[in-house]
Amino acid sequence: MRYTYKTKGTCSRAINLEIENGVVKNVSFDSGCDGNLKALSRFVEGLTPMQIEEKCKGITCGFRKTSCADQLAKAVREAEKESGS
């Protein structure tokens, strides 16, 4: 299942991802810190939404109360709920 999450409070505008058989793959970000987000996308490839949430939830960026990683945690949880997994 392909899913797009509109981010809130970050430089990136959206996160695109797929969940297949309970595993996250093909993560990409629209805008944001290009190199860092490419690295983050590779690091989470093949993890479950729960694993990503455990690693990324609550991370902040500078003075912001969220980050692209924190938004990714929210995105995978929403995608998982929508897919019925």
C-alpha cells in the first residue's frame, strides 16, 4: 500500500512510503534536508512501523517540537492503521 503523509511543523512537506506485509519500504521526503532525509529513508527501510516509531518518535529539530523523524513515526503509524495491519 502506497501512503502519503502531509507533515506538520517541519521543512519537509510530505512523506511518501509503502507498507508491504507489515514492513516499511520506499520512504521518500518532499523537501527538507536532502542528505539527512535520504539517509533516514535508508535506515528505516525494512523495519516495521513499530520499530520506526520506537526509534524516531519524540525527536525534535532545533526549537521545533517535532522533526522529520518524528513526523515519519506518525506517518508510519497512520499508514499502518489505514492499511488495517
